Amino acid sequence: MQWLTKSWLVGRFRGTEIRFHFSMSFSLVFAYLIVRPEDLRGVLASLLGLGGIVICVLVHELGHTLAAQLLGIEVKSIVLWPLGGFTNLSRKPERPFHNLLVSGSGPLANIVILVVSSAVYLGLFFAVPGAALNQAPLLMRLLSTLAILNLVLVVFNLLPVYPLDGGQMMRSGLQMIVGKPNADLITMIVSIPVLLCLVAFALLTGDYILLAICILIALAVGTLSRRTLQWLNLGVNYLFRRAGYHYLQGDFDRVIRHLTQQIEREPAKVQPYLGRAIAYLHILKKEMARADLERALQLDPNNAIALGLLGNIYGMDKNYDAALQLGERDLQLRPNSSIPFFNRGGVYLELGEFRTALESFDKAIGLMPPLPPIVFLLRSMAHFRLGDLDSAHRDQEQALRLSPKDALIMFDVNLPVFEGYLDWAEDYYGRVISGKTHLPWAHQGRADGYRINGEYERAISDYTSGIELSPREAGLYLGRGKAYQALGERTRAADDFRKAKEVTGKSHQKRQAEECLRELG
Ligand SMILES: [Zn+2]
């Protein structure tokens, strides 16, 4: 898909590259087919119109760029293509309000042109005598076209469809009110029907440009922006696999609720038990997970996933013999899957048998390349202990390439991997924090590492840096609260737990915060 992102550099604005997407070269053909000018005058008028569209779209993207730059976000490039433009930010604004400002400033730039051109048009219309006006028909047409063009751009971009500006603004606004998971859900519930209505409208009126835009919103935008791809994935999951959707959102209580309903409907199906067990593990309800896995194994004694997960639980209980035994059975059932090797590597890492651990991780990674970042992090730990720093760093980078967020913040269930690996964590997160690309999750990850290893003061300092960067991330307040609690600073701990409860939209985090508060007394 590399060719899809091909573009040419045409200029710069305050250090930001302005590029033309290769499909811009088709726009002359499109314009010809749409307008079909009859003479040279018509050709010139169409070219002028096309140039006008490009300039108005560019002004729109410059609006986004300027707002982002004023908020301290570097803008890598603006890419223009026949149906609009993209502003590629180096990072997403942390606060929903900043995102709202960046999204809104594109349409705002068009509103400015709209207001100015209409005002000049009306001013001329009323102030200048008709006869004199007739002398300048081109100027009047230019002004009215400019106004209409920008009106269309404003209306279209403000439609509440993600990832259009209107959809982004709606999502950011909702995030400030109802939290991220609910905001995502509402945005999707609004976006999909509006997009479908647009498609229906385009089909009914035979407006193929609009139809093309709709399809491109769903497809081409996805190839150019990773976030939109993730978004589409989320949408598909929402429509067809509700539990999968909540899982991707990290809202484990909803996953459990949804799968429980499914189990009530079809109690003899294995899959929902496995899914619920994974969700229970995420919120650290080990015994509930164990019960679900045992039920799954009663239904299907050779279920490899159930065996693997049960092996994980034995590993957490430090019952390494049982874990390895289950792992062997799992391996016989799926000799070509990387998961049994990954699990075995994890056990040997815990046992301090780094060479065997490394062999298992190599095998896991060789068998199935698309693995979660944690596999590379664990192998990095084994390399680190064996003194091979280069290989350890290569694995860290691979994990970060796969998914920076998942590579930096461990799920609660994986936090124990930090135990005894503080030197590794300092090396890993230190490299990320001092590196060029500043990733705010690194502070949370290192803070978790410090906390698990009893270094509470340093944990608090990292959590605080994280909070400065993303003030609405509940995990940071929960972590800092626990660190304060460990130091006996009860008032500060309670403040943090209350704040976590306030900012989160996920019920398991709310419950966790309440449990922490109760524990404080
Ligand atoms: Zn825009």
C-alpha cells in the first residue's frame, strides 16, 4: 500500500511540508469530465475554479496546522488530494479540549473566507451603482463562487461523521462530558447512520462525487491515517462482535456483562467462557477466570486456549511445575502456534533460566510474526539478563513499533513482570523518555515499574509527569494513589483515588478506585 501515500513536496508553511498527493494529477481529468468546457474561456474558468478549490482546502488545512502549532504540536505535513486534505500531526493533542480546537480551526478558516467574501460581495452590491457593477462581472462571480465554495466546505466538514472535523469535534466534546469509551460509542452511533444517509443521498441524486467522498472517507482515509484504521476496526467490532469492541476499548466490565448474557443464552458454547476468563484476568479476578477456564475444559477437554490460560494462572501462582505441565499439553495440541512457546518462555524467565527462556521466545517469534508487544519485551528482558544489550534494545524497538501504547503501559495482569527487573525498566523507559519522539505513556510505564519494585518516591514523580501530559488518564491517578498509600500519605492517596473515579469512564476502574478508597478507611 506504499504507493497510496505517494506525494510531492510543493511548499512549506512555518516548517510544515505542503505536499500534493499523487491522485491530484487525476483532478484535471475529473474536472474536465464534470465541467466539460466548450471553449477556451470555459477551460480557463474551470482551471481557475480548480485552483480556487485547492487554495480553499489548503487554507482549511493551514487552519488546523496553525492551531496545532500554537498548542505546541509539531505538524509534519499537509497532504492535499482531489477531495480534500490531511494535516499530519506529530502527535495527537492530549486534552480533548485541544483536539476540539485543532479540529475546529480548519472549518473556522473557511468561515473567515466565507464571511469576508460575502461581506465584500454585499458591500459592492449595495454601495456600487448597478451600471458600474456590470463592468466587473468576473469579480462578482469570483466573490460569490468563493463564498459558496467555502460554505460547502464548512457544511461538509462539520457533518457529525468521524473522522471529518465535525465528527472529531463531537467526539472531543463528548469526551469532556462522558469520558472516552462512551464518547467513542456515541460518536460511532451517530457517524454510521449519517454516513449511510450521505451514501443514500448520493445514490438517489446520482451525485457520484459525493458517493466517492463517502467511500473514500471509509477507505482511503483509512490507508493514510493509522488512527482511522483502528477506528474502522473498532466500528466493525462494534457491529459484529460487541464484546470484542469493549475489549479493544479496555472496558472489561462491559466485556464480562456482554459475555455473561451470551453464556446465559448458550451455556454449552466454549468461546464465551474463554473470552470472559481473559476479561476477568485483566481486572485481576483470577479465581473467576479459573472457574471459567475449568468450565471450558469440561466442555472441551482439549481446548488449547483454555489450557494455555490456565497455565498462565498457575504461573502467576508461582506453581511453575503445573504451569509447565499444562504448557506441554497445550504444545502437543497446537505445535505450530507461538502461544505455548511464549507461555513457556515466561515461566523460564521467572525461574531465572534465561537461555531456555530465550529459546522459547525465539521459537514463539519465529512461528507467528504478528505478536503483541509484550512478547518482544519479555525477550528483551532475557537478552538484558544475558548481557546482550543490543538485542535487548532491538526487541524494545520492535515492541514500540507494534503499538507504542501497549508496549509502554502494561496491563494490570502483566505488571508482575516488572518484579526484579527495575534495571531493565530504567534502561527501556529511560531510552524512550530521552528519545526524540516523546511518548507520554513512558512515564506511566516507568512509574508502574518503580511502584512494583517499591521505589515509591520515584514512582510518584513519574506519575506526576504523566498527569501533566494527560490529565484525564485514570490509571495515572490510581498508580500515584497507591504509591502515596504505600508511603502512608493517606490524604494525598485519597485525593488521587477520588480523581481517578472522576475521570474514568470504565466501570472496573471506578470500582477499583472505590475499593482503594474503602481500604484507606
Ligand atoms: Zn479539516
